[in-house]
Amino acid sequence: MIADTHSHDPRLPRHPLDDDKLREECGIFGVIGAADAASFVALGLHALQHRGQEAGGIVVHDPEHGFNSARRLGYVRDNFTSPDLMETLPGPLGIGHVRYSTTGNKGHTAIRDVQPFFGEFAMGGAALAHNGNITNAEALRKELIERGAIFQSSSDSECIIHLMARSLQRNIPDRMEDALRRVEGAFSVVAMTGTQLIGVRDALGVRPLVLGKVADGYALSSETCALDIIGAEFVREIEPGEMVVITEKGVESRFPFRRQNSRFCIFEHVYFSRPDSIIGGRSVYETRRQIGVELAREAPVEADLVCPVPDSGTPAAIGYSQESGIPYAMGIIRNQYMGRTFIEPTEQIRNMGVRLKLNVNRALIAGKRVILVDDSVVRGTTSRKIKEMILDAGAAEVHFRIASPPTAWPCFYGVDTPQREKLLAATMSEEEMRDHLAVNSLKFISLDGLYRAAGAAEGRNDACPQYCDACFSGEYPVEPSDMIERGFELKAAE
Amino acid sequence: MIADTHSHDPRLPRHPLDDDKLREECGIFGVIGAADAASFVALGLHALQHRGQEAGGIVVHDPEHGFNSARRLGYVRDNFTSPDLMETLPGPLGIGHVRYSTTGNKGHTAIRDVQPFFGEFAMGGAALAHNGNITNAEALRKELIERGAIFQSSSDSECIIHLMARSLQRNIPDRMEDALRRVEGAFSVVAMTGTQLIGVRDALGVRPLVLGKVADGYALSSETCALDIIGAEFVREIEPGEMVVITEKGVESRFPFRRQNSRFCIFEHVYFSRPDSIIGGRSVYETRRQIGVELAREAPVEADLVCPVPDSGTPAAIGYSQESGIPYAMGIIRNQYMGRTFIEPTEQIRNMGVRLKLNVNRALIAGKRVILVDDSVVRGTTSRKIKEMILDAGAAEVHFRIASPPTAWPCFYGVDTPQREKLLAATMSEEEMRDHLAVNSLKFISLDGLYRAAGAAEGRNDACPQYCDACFSGEYPVEPSDMIERGFELKAAE
Amino acid sequence: MIADTHSHDPRLPRHPLDDDKLREECGIFGVIGAADAASFVALGLHALQHRGQEAGGIVVHDPEHGFNSARRLGYVRDNFTSPDLMETLPGPLGIGHVRYSTTGNKGHTAIRDVQPFFGEFAMGGAALAHNGNITNAEALRKELIERGAIFQSSSDSECIIHLMARSLQRNIPDRMEDALRRVEGAFSVVAMTGTQLIGVRDALGVRPLVLGKVADGYALSSETCALDIIGAEFVREIEPGEMVVITEKGVESRFPFRRQNSRFCIFEHVYFSRPDSIIGGRSVYETRRQIGVELAREAPVEADLVCPVPDSGTPAAIGYSQESGIPYAMGIIRNQYMGRTFIEPTEQIRNMGVRLKLNVNRALIAGKRVILVDDSVVRGTTSRKIKEMILDAGAAEVHFRIASPPTAWPCFYGVDTPQREKLLAATMSEEEMRDHLAVNSLKFISLDGLYRAAGAAEGRNDACPQYCDACFSGEYPVEPSDMIERGFELKAAE
Amino acid sequence: MIADTHSHDPRLPRHPLDDDKLREECGIFGVIGAADAASFVALGLHALQHRGQEAGGIVVHDPEHGFNSARRLGYVRDNFTSPDLMETLPGPLGIGHVRYSTTGNKGHTAIRDVQPFFGEFAMGGAALAHNGNITNAEALRKELIERGAIFQSSSDSECIIHLMARSLQRNIPDRMEDALRRVEGAFSVVAMTGTQLIGVRDALGVRPLVLGKVADGYALSSETCALDIIGAEFVREIEPGEMVVITEKGVESRFPFRRQNSRFCIFEHVYFSRPDSIIGGRSVYETRRQIGVELAREAPVEADLVCPVPDSGTPAAIGYSQESGIPYAMGIIRNQYMGRTFIEPTEQIRNMGVRLKLNVNRALIAGKRVILVDDSVVRGTTSRKIKEMILDAGAAEVHFRIASPPTAWPCFYGVDTPQREKLLAATMSEEEMRDHLAVNSLKFISLDGLYRAAGAAEGRNDACPQYCDACFSGEYPVEPSDMIERGFELKAAE
């Protein structure tokens, strides 16, 4: 591939603390029948910014001006708030995408990798935005190049456009069906032609996609929180394996893929989705609070305070406090103005890392036995630093409680995970991790406890799990064929 | 005055929701004896960013390069993280300033109004950064112009430099004493010469200033949280009326002003200071939590949930929940990516205001009796919108509990307040406000309750109040002479 | 097509005065065997900037980093002088392109239309930059889309890449031959693989391309002036219909197209090429001076001064003066700092147009009979304004002498020309033009005179013209099939 | 002084070739009675850009909005063409300034050094822009600081504002008289109050200033070419020692200084002024052409071609050719797109210097005896490189003819000159310079010849010279007292 250099500031929010999280790689949004689709899409993407902070793009269409698009590195609020730019995006129909990063380009997002992607076909144009990951993208890419396709990006999603270009079908939804049947992996897609808004979820329904009603039209969104921001009414989730084709006449539903049991990503409940979104009829916030309740039951400990690691540990910490009766307190304060990483030019202040972002409430913590509730442990680097801050502030004991099971396997379905060797839980037992972090105790919620908190009253159905939990269990519902080709070893059968 | 046009994006974070807060106008920081003072100052200012978001400036000195400065509009993290810029700021001695806004220029901050200010005197240069407000600045300015001073900014703080230039004293600290004795109002100042770091608080000690020990030197800061970020040890608060002159030999203390009873700003406890700062030996977080406890005692109500208005209402909401036994919940979620205001080009999405920043956790709120805890009510515009969001989400009842007494008077001591007519509490009684906001109940903490939470066990000493509480009581400890000249009417004696 | 919005300042150098010129649309440059190819390419493009001012791009390759590229709107000197950017372009092999504009996007150049274009084929990558115009591009594009090609730009040059992708040949030069054999029109191409630098001219040799020797390698350039800037030695012109494939082993020459009589663009002599370039062994400056000599012979007139319309009329004015004996003078001075167009917000200064760029030397002109020598008349709008300026300054008579025949036909071979109706000479005789411009006399050089000045001692060979002169004669050596499809009418056979 | 760091790109047009010229440091312009003064001022400054390329500033006033200003680094065309900016500069009265550089800040222009300067006095505000140099500025500055002035810039011109602030006069023109009577050196000043446009020239009239009539008002400008661009009619030059105060009632003239014989800068004729300006009733172009005529008489030589060093040598080369009968030719071509300096990262292309800007017309020069006409020799570095380029291109002989006498003394009246030791003519005789440059011959015009060309038919009046020619003669009409204090040695009396 060719690497496109760009003048973008490389100091993106790559803070050590942020690096120690799994990251959802994309958020998608589309609207039809709005007076000014681009404004709605921009607002929707703003509400989905937590799903991808590095870049965003919008494509719109109206009969007079045809297709127009804008793709930018940076936050939605910094780009898609300019009247000069928004005026160039007229029309009642549009889709958009926010993304975290790209695999190809040394971790930097090049403009040409920013979705939505656009293709012009004999029957007209179509644009497409994708959340997820195509697990056979490398094989598809090789095959398409041999057949004469010219790839313009390093994104796996571009395969879909080239597959569509080679379909023999005579309209775009049918071509998209053709293309998506060749694709393996997890995906939610929003797409558009000049007259149609299209939404699709893969047969397992790994990644989310919801339908809303707005004004005289409809919206598709990764999460319900983006419907709220534009005042849209939540209608329903797109079903696993469903394609909806929305025109001004209404919503047409198709099921182009072989039906399977659904395997929604359980990490959406734990961390990815916003706490004010609703998944499967449940408040994400409430599920997380319930994880805290389960944790308090599974892993009680005597202590003086329950403190969240802000901000993602907050709901579980509230639940833990309520179930245990131990007072909840903001022992760690987050700097609201964090963004780019500070330069640390002198030895004096090098390695201050976490302190730029978090500060301990010393007067509160001193002499106390503290339970710290965090959402997950990935590399463990941040957990260690936070523990040190708490002890420096004079805490008597530090107990970690983690609102997810040990993260021991990488995700290949659209989530940015370190290589397996870098995952603390891939190489250590719970006890080893406790010793490594040097805390008084360390407990993860059990997989069953997590399933219960997420609404599966009986816990996990091991024969036919209700969720995709590959990052915890190593059971991959879709074989990651490109990765196996590269040498990744699946979990040995037990 | 001349208005300097500038290319700065005027879309600063003027969100309706933010506009409905009082705002601290400045944070100040200085360091001496650091290997690289500018880095420390930048970090300190970053930790003080909540005290002023619109601009920041740093002045440093070293023997080889003399004085150097950089002043920028925007966040510290976006400007003072560039190695190119930081390299231009060498030396072991430096001061800095973050500011919110300026009075003169239609609400926009011009670069030339960004502090620190610098003056060259016969005995050498000095730089100065000021937190507070000079209540006789207009009179001083008129007098100085008549005597030939050329003002370069619209800032009241520039008066101090011109007064120093006209002093007959032979060294800079003595000139500063001369100058500050002419100044009325509230101020904390950090200043520097080529060899001295100087800190001063006015005789009432309205605005904060603390001393820390770092490496081989010292730091001065508006709040302790900025000492934490650079790993400095908190030494003590600068006393009201004290001037400290710090050199490599140590800290010299002087008391140049007539001694008075101190009147620290009580709103620093309520809202301005960061919750992880320590004031008067007390955790700000803990004081706020205690306000919630007091509120629960003074104004109990039957309800299902206690929800903070994020983020400033959170500690008081925790306290209210703990004292009342009503569960604490995150009923309102704040968008982490808020910054500049979104453009709202179409009628469809105009007036969506608060929704861009906050979203209600619908699944949690529906059918519930909700207590909302907020830090203050200024104009009341935001309270009203939040109430509507909560009711739209299906809440059964909405009860407001406010962690400060009614804000009925403007502050003239360095806080941005609307004109008196715009303050809801200036024109309405508590009942009228409740009806105006159309909530089931509305209660403010009493002034005595607030004093108790802030550590005055017996409540307010009306004969000699322990704090400046002019914004609540209308009792101004320093007469606002410029404002009276302009027609402001003091509270009638009772 | 989709239109990509971009934040580029639309105030490009679209001055009325510039709009009244034909414009070469591209310059191309490539180098192999340089220590730092990107620097050489940047310098070469800088020397070719007159061939395309709106955008530039560079692609380089080295074995370690593979292909890298940067494409930017604006001048070479403003983009490709940044060390940060140049560091991202390592390697000994590179090509580059400057362009004037694009046909598709309302006259604005979008980044994705900036060449070089890149394609990844089964046998590796290749990049390509093109000067000229493909006259059957629309038909090719339609055919390619039907076969599944996804176009990313609105540029006709992208067809070449897609044709290459579909070739059955097993190496890139052979695929390029396949592709170029499908292409009609005029083109000079520089291209590169990871190890080869390739240059091609169409069979008629309409657009220029020269070969130079530099250090341990070779360079290809639109003009010799770009060889001079990097200190390369001019070797020879690439021949019409020739393809050279240059590797570290040397220069291999092929002739893939059917041989024809060459038809080099005569307007390169008149205006496009830089006066310090050498074409066909002749100094461009000297050819232009000779045009002035021929003009003085063909169209003498009594006058006091010969003044060029700066800067392009200067050499011909010198020749006219030398042949006629009438003194040469700088009657019109050009502002050196012209660039973007000034905003003209008030009626007072609207329509000042030409005056922003040119000023008459009043003290020199007053009372004089002035011969103005210009290179060409396109719309005639500028000629008219200049005449008015000269008369306002008090000239007694104004005589226009034009260094090219009447421009009566559009160019379809890579030159930006107005529609035929807008060409003054398409609708008026020489006398009508003189009356329209209201000058004392107006004379164009004859086509034969131009041919003589360009070195054809006997003048034009009408049976088999030595140059492409379609803009003057209406005789198109390649049929413009897309344009005919759109309704363009060729000159009726006489 | 404090050094203000700024984010300005330091790669300003400091090309080796430009560095080998003397540079006028400022251009000034003002207008009263225009509908939109800022537009006129911007256009005027654009026409004066050759007098100062590094920064520009505009101050305007109207009754409704008071004073507004904008000061920017960079070209006028790049800053003062933005509608957003120009809208902030309303009103019928304005002044502006372009500047080359500042002495204080290591050669970089800081924003705070950009004029016009503004001061607020008891009777209202005033702004002032200054072309020239105050030769006792250091002494004045010291005195003013001792009296309490706070300087904000490193510019000598700021002294005038502080002197005005201390005047006891009751209106601004009278205060300006007071201030300028304390000032030594050369100056032309344009200034404004809310209702007056003021122009002043020092008693010797060293720097130019002209008056024009425009629409219903008046304009003041450094040169007439800036009157032409706004369509203003040239009225007259402001006289040496004259102050004009222009209001809507008309032009009032005063002569506040002791009358002396005028000493206009003769280098304005040689190089600084634009060739289309008129000085003392003579076309600058014609004076320069006449210098060439004089040179041909004083220093004839047999040769084949007369070539200018572009662009400043052009008029003299034309004159030399016409007087000598040797053909004029463009032997050296200037790149129109030069601007910032190219980065030269590799050894291969380091030191290519002049070639980036100039290219020799090889086909023309080869085998010829060439006379090169340049305006001046300062350091001689460029002359040497040009000679090498010409010889590399195969010239048989190279003869330099210089349109000014040897530049042997620095200017202290507002022109940027190297230190005396760096001036080639300060240390070498004409023969030594010829040998140093290694050319076949080198001749400078005589001082008498220059005076004759500039209109003094009898040549220089040594008893009472008609011009300031200190740079050639070492006779300084105003004693440079600050420089003498620093150790500069005047020419010994003969």
C-alpha cells in the first residue's frame, strides 16, 4: 500500500491511561427525510464520539446537488460545526461515521481511510459506513486486486464497495446483499443511494444498530443515545441478519443471510456503549450498576470507601456501594480539560503520566481502606499507577474490583485490542495479577455474574452462549481466518 | 480604548448551560528553582484550567536569555504542549495565568489582555499575574492616563504595572507594595523579577493563594490541585494581607497592608475550586458532600432517586443520598466530548441547547420521583431545561435541591456574574422561583447551613462574617467604587 | 460523482487578468537514483509551477518504507518546504505533478484529484502523473464502471490506472502500454514502480517531456528549466510515441504506438513554456523575441514606445523594438506581490481589477504613441482594460501587436480554454476586434510568421503541419470524441 | 526587554539573494473621507509592500465603533483580504503600515512591534505609523522609563507615543509637535485621531510622503504608486518639515520645525521606490533608465548583450543598451513563484541558493560577451554567484555595471544595512572588488553621474548636497547619536 502523509498533528489522545482500554473502533449514523440531514448526522456522530475519536465523515445527497461528502481528522465538534462546511452538505438523506484508528498506517488515520466510502456504479452512486471488522478482508483484497480493483484506502471496509462493483445485480441493495454474503466477520453497516437509507447487521448481530423515527423520516444509529440528541423516537433494534431499506415510502425489511443464534458483544454492556443508551430494552447504566451489585456479592471485602476509577468505573462502583453498604466516594478526580498528551521534556516531570489526567482526593483517602472499581484490566499498566497514587495519598489498603472477567483474548470484530501477549490476563492467573499489581486484593466478576447483570437470569448458556464473549472466553463465533493465516492460534479444544 | 481584532475562532465554549454559572475569572501559578520552570507552570495552569478557559500566558526568566513570554488564546493543553514553543521559554523561574474573559472587548479575549503583564523599570523587568478584580480600576486608569501612562490592554490588572512604574521605591517588591496600597478590591498576585518569585493576597484574603515546595525551589498556586500535578508538597496558604518574596535563599514574609479580619470567598467552596483541592485544611469535595448532608437535613423530601446535575452537583448529591438514604443514581449523563457550541442552522434543531451536553438516562428515570442536586441557580435558564428533560423522560416528580443559598447579588471581586436584574433570586422569592421553574419543590441550603458545611460549626457570625458571601447576602466587604460611580445601588441598610 | 468538500481557501489566483489567458494544466517531473528524490522532485515542480498553480503531489519509494505520497493544494514552495513533510517522503525514486484545475468540480481542485495517482496491482504498486488530456475519457470511464471499476477522482487520468489494473500483462510497463493504447488524446506521462522510472509521450508528441542526467541517476521533466534548478544535464527530448523505462541499469527505449508525424503544441513556444527552457534545440526566449521581429516586419506602425504587457509580452516586445528601432520601455509595471485576489467589498473600489496587478508608468506614457505587445488575445477583457489604463495615463495612440494568431478554437489536449463562444476571435474579424477594443490598430502575427519564428524557415506546411495549432486553425490532429458526443462542431471542411 | 515568542513561521523570505540588498524598512499610508477606509488602506499597503514584507497593520476609526485595529505578520494580500477581518475594521478614517523587520528581536518581527501604535490620552486616542529611524531612541527610551513609561514593544517609534503622553499640550497635533521636536533622525509619520488624519516629514525630508485626493477625502502615502491603486489623484509632496492636519474641512499645513535645506534619500531613486512612482516630478523608472545612460557614457565596454540582474537592474540595463547600442536581452530569468526559502536538506542540493530564484537563459548567453547591470553591490555575495551562473552557461566575458556608487557606509535613517565591515566597498577599492568578484570589468556610476540622472543637472553640490547620500559618501546629515554612543566612528574629516 501507499502511505499518504498528512499534516495532522500526531499528538492524538494517546495517553498511557487511554491506551490501557479496549476501544470500539467505529460509530455509524444515518438519516432520511430530514430537512437538513447533515446537521442531524453531525449531532448523531457527536453523541457517538466515544466510539471513535480520531476522524469522522459525512456523505449526503439531494436531487439538485447529487452526492457531497466531507471527511475530517479530529472531533466532530471541531469540524462539523463550521457553517462554511455544513453549507456544502445539502440534502435530506445522509450517513456518517466516526472512527478510532486504522490498522495499516502505523496507527495514524489517513484522510483516505476515513469513511463513509463511496462508489459509482452503472445504476448510480452509493456510500457506505461500516462498524465491525471483516475477518477475511486480506483474502478478499488479494482476490479483488487480481481481478483489477484499485484500492484507495487501507481499510477492510473498502472490500464491500469493490464486491458491489462486481455484482451482477441491477440495483444497489441487491448488490450489497451479494457483497455482504462474501464477507466474514462482524459488521453493522449504514449505506445510502440517492433515494434509500440502508441498514444491515451481520447474522450474529455482534455490533449494535438501532432504528429511530424522526420528523418525517427515519434514523439508523449505533446506539440509542444518538437518537436522543436529535429528538428521535427509538423504534427497535435492527435484528441480527436483517437488512432494512428505507425510502420515503417506509421501511422494508429483508433477511439475506442464513439465520443463526445471535451473539451480541457483551463488552458493549461493560464499556463501549454510553451509559444512557438502551440495549435489549435495558439501560446500560443499570446493567453496569448491576455488575457492581453482583461484584459486591461475589467478592465482598471490608473497607471504608468504594471509589470508582473515573469515569467508566462509576456505575459499577455505585452498585457495589449500594449492595455492600460501604460509602461511595469520589476518591479520584479527573481533569476535565484533558485532551492531547502533554509534552514531558524534562526528567523531573517525565513519567508523571496518569497524574496529568487523574488526581487523588488526598484529604479523603488518607488512612482509609479503599475499594477501587474499574471496568476492565487490559495491560494492567494504568491499574498499577492508580494503585500507587492511592497509596501515596496514604490509603491503608487498596482492593481492586473489576466489572468484567479477565480479558485474555484479542477481539477480531472491530475492537482495538493489544496482541495477546500484552494482555495481562493472557499470561497470569488472578493471584499473579494481584501480586503483579501489588494490591491487597483483586477480584474480577465471573462470566456468569456478568451474564446475569446483563439480563441472562440463569447466567451463561455454555452450549449456546447468548453473547459474544471471545475476549474473555477465547470462543470465537466467527473464525478469524486472516489472523489464522498470519499465525494466530485459537484456544485449544478442552 | 482600541479594539484589537484577532483571528481567533469566536465559537468559544459559550454554551447556554455554561452561561448559567458564575465563573471564576483567573488562575495563577509561579515557580522558582525548577530546572525547567515553563513546564511546571504549564502543568500547573493545566490543573487550574477550570478557573479560566479562554487564554493562558507564561513568562520565564533565565540569566542568559532574560525574560521570555508566550500568551495564547485557548486551552493550556492545546498551546503549551508544543516543544517548539516550550523551547522558547527557558529558565528556572516563571509565572503563568489562565483567564476566563475580559470585560472590555465585547466578551472576547484579545491577546494583549492575556496576562502575565510585563513592565521594564529602571532597575530591571518584572512580570505580574493577577486573580481578582480591582474595584477602583476605572478611577486609577483615568488618573494614570492623565499622568502620561499609555495603556496597552483593557485589563484592570495593567494599573498595577503603571503604578509600580511611578513608585519612587528602589526595588521591585517595594514598588509593588506601593502600587498595591493604591488598589482597592480583591486580589491574589504572583509576580517575578529576574531573581524573585513574589506572591501577595489582599488584606481580606478573598481569593486563594497557596505555597508549595518543589524540588529545590518553591511554587505558588491558586489551588493545591496544581501542586499535586507537579509533585509539589503543600506548605501553607499565603495569609490574607501577606506578601512573600521568594529567592534562592528562601521565603521572606511581609505584611504591607493594614490588618483586617479575613473574608475568604465562600463560593470557592461551593463551585470554583476543584474538588481535589484543600482549602483551610478541608477537602473541597468533603465540604461539598457535607453541604449535601446539611441540605438533606434542612430540606428532606420523599423520593426514589437522588441525581446530581453533572458534574458540579455530584458531591452534594452523594451527601444528600447518604444522609437521606435515598439511592444515588446518574440520571443525567454528560457528553465527554463537549467543547465548542454546535451550530444549529435549521429550525428543526434550534434550541436543543442542553441536549447537546446532557442526556437523561431514560430507562432509569421513567416513573421515578427524582431529587436533582445542583450547585447553584444563577439565571435559572438551565435548571428549567433540565427539569423539562427529566419530565420528558417520564419522571413522576422533580425536586430541586441547591447546594448554595439564592444568588441575589453580583460579585465584583473577580467573578463573572450577570447584571443583578438577570439573577433569578434578585427578583423572586424561593416560592416564585419554584413556580417559575415549575418543579414540585425547590430548596436552597441556608447561609448558616453552608457556613456549617464549610467548617464554621456555629454557622455565620453576622457581626463579623467569616467569609465573603456578598453574592448571597449583598454585604460587600470592599466598597465597589467604580460600580457605584456607574450607578450600582448597594443593599439598603436594614 | 461525489463532490468532496474541502476547507481550502477558494480565493485562488483567479484574477480577471489571469482568466484571460489559456492555461497549461499540468507539469510533471520524476527522478531516479537521487539520494533524496523528494527534494529533487519538489525543486523540479517549483520550477514548473507556471504549468499548474493550484495543487501539487509527490510519490516516492524506497525499499524500506515502500511507497509514500503527499498531495497538497497550493504552491509547491508553501507545502513541500516543510522538513516535517519532506521527512515522510524517503527514497531515491520519485515522481511529482503540479496541476492547474479540474474540470469536474466547479473549478475547484479537490485533494483526491491531485496527482500522482497510485494503484496496487498483483505484481506491486505503481504511481502515475499525466500532462495532457484524454479525449475519450468519458467513454472509457463509462465502460470501466460497467466492468466494476470504482473511481475515486473526477480526473480523466485515473482511467489509465484502471485500464492497467485490467491488463493481462505481467509487468507494469507492459500494462501501461496496454492502457495507453486504449487512450486517445495528448499525453506526456511520468510513472514509477518500486524500481523503475517511466516516461511516455503520445504518438504526436503534443505535450513536452525531456530527459536529464543527474548525479547517479536520471530525471524526466516537462521542461528543461526544471533540469537546470537541480543541476541536471539536459540529455534529449523523449520522442513522440516513445516510452523510456529507466532503472539503475540505464535507459531502455520502446515505441509502443503506431508511428505518426509529430505535432508538438506551438502554444508552448508562444506562452506555456518558461522563456529559459529549450525546445527543439531553441531557446524559448529567443523564439519569442523572433516572433516580435516577425511582427515588426508584418505589422509596422509609427510610434514612440514599444511596451510589453508584463510579463509574457516582454520578449516579443524586445524583438519588435529591435527590429523597428522604436525604443523599448516599461510602460506598465507589475506588482510583485500579487497572489490571491483582493476582496473588493465596496462599490468605490469594485472593478478596479487590473489595477491591483498592473500600474501604468504615467510620467513615461503621457503624450506618447504606444505599441503594446501581448502574447495572445483570448476573451479580450484584459486587453480592453489595459488599453483604458494606457489612455487614462494620457497616451496619444495605442497600437496592439499580438505575438500569436487569433485564438479561435478551444484546445482539448490539456489546456484550459473558454468555450468557443467566449473566444473573441471565434466571433469577430481582426477589424471587428480592433473596433471592439477601441484601439488605433490591432495586428496578430500570421500563422506562417509564427512558424518561421519557431524555426520552420518555410512557414507552415499546410499539407502536413509541423505543429499542433488547433487553437488557431481549428485543425484537430486527434478527434475530440467526448466533446463531439457532447455536441461540439468541428470546423467545416473547406 | 521581554521577548514575546510567537508561532510565526520563521522561514520568511530571507533568501541569500535578498539579503544582499539594502532594504527600506517601512511604508505608510492613510486615508480620510473614504466610505471604507480599511479597504483603501489595505490596497495602499499592498502597493507599498516592496517597502516592508514582514508585517502590516491597520487602525481605523468611526464614530460608532471607535478605534479598531488589526496587526498581522505576513503579506497584506494574505491577511487583509479576508472579509471576516475587514468587517472588523469599519469607518471612514484609517492609517496603515508595512514593515520589514525589527532590530530588537533577533531579526524576527513580533506582533507587538507591528505598527501602527496606539495611545489613549486624556483628550482621546491616537494612532501613529512611522517610516524612518529615530537616531536618539535609546537615550529617549532610557529617560522615559525613568519617568515611569511602560514600553510594550522594542520599536523606536513607540517613543513618540510616550513623549506625546507626557506633553502638556491640550490637543493631539500639538502634542505630536512637542514629541517630534524631541526626536532626532529621519521620519515620515502618518497619524490619526478620531477626526484627523495627520502627516509629518522631518525637517530634512529624508523619507518620502505624498498627498493625494480621493473621492471626498484625502490620502497620505509613502509613494505615488499607492495613490494610483486606489484611483487617487496626486496632489503634491508633503514638504520637508511640514505637518498637515486633514479633517473633513480640508488640509491645514504647519511647519513646526526649524527650516533646513532638504536632503531626500537618493537611494529611493536607485532602488527603494517602485519604478512607477513619481518623485520630485520625475518618473522613478526614467531616472533609473537615465542612470543606465550615464553609466554607458562613463563606463563603456565592447560586448554582445546587455542583461539586467532581474528585476531591479532592468531600467538601467535598458538605458545602457539604448545609449550604447548593444542589444538588450533577458539573459537571466526570475522564477515568478519564489517566496519562502526552500529547505535544502541534502548536501546534493545545498548551496544551490541563487538557482532557486534565477536561471540563466543558456541558449542565449553561450559564447557571448555579457554586460550585467545591477542596482547596487552590498556584500557582493550575490554578484559573485550570478557571475558564476553566467560563466557556467558559457559566457565569453562578464562585465558588471552598477547603477549606484560603491555602498561604503551604513544607513541610520530607516534602512536595513549590514554592519560597515560587511559592506564590500567599505574594505575594498573598485579594482579589489573586481578581482574579488573575478569579472572582466566592474564599474560603478559616479556620485555626480547619479545626481545628474536624478535631475541635478550640475551634479552634486558638495558644499550643500541636494540629497542624503550618506551610504555612499559617509556624510550623515543628522548625527547618529545612539550609534556613536555604541562606538560607531564617523568618517574622519578630510
